[in-house]
Amino acid sequence: MDLKFQWDDDKATLNLKNHQVSFDEARTIFDDPGAAIFYDEDHSIEENREVIVGHSARRRLLLVFFTQVAEDTIRIISARKATRTEQIDYEENANSQIPYRERNARRVSL
């Protein structure tokens, strides 16, 4: 099953201006077999939000905040480049992370 993506166009424009990351690039992170996903507890008051950390098609390490609105549909909320501290943490823990595809195999078929 192919994932579908949706987002607010105004939010996407603002995200590109503020973070220099387009949502078109952000969605490519879901193709990274080494990407890791985490529950975003701080921002999950009205809906369950998650963050995926991995490399985009442009080989930039990104954090993409999203919610899953259907079994095959992801709504991107925001995306940004990883900070230097986040890059170091990601690299140090890369071998111990459960890849996005494996962790969500029952929830989302990629």
C-alpha cells in the first residue's frame, strides 16, 4: 500500500520560509529504511502526533511532525532540519533504533 500525504498549503509555505524544508521533501523521509519514529507527547493534546527522524531524498537529516489520519494517509504538520545535538544523538543511536517500516508494519503498510 502506498502512503498518501496531505497538508495545509499555507502551513507548508510558512514552513519552507521558516525552516527551509518543503513538505514535498519532508514526505520523502518515510522512504528512509533507517528512519525512527517517536510519539510526540508534548503536542498530542487534541490528536496523536508523532515525529519521524531520518534522511530525506536530499540526504538531509530531518524531523517531521505528523499525524496519521487514516491507515494509508499521513498529514504533515511541520518539518525542520535536525539540530547538531539531534544529529549526534541520531548517529549514536542509529543501530539501536527500530526502523519506521518495521515498527509500524502492522499499522501502516509501506
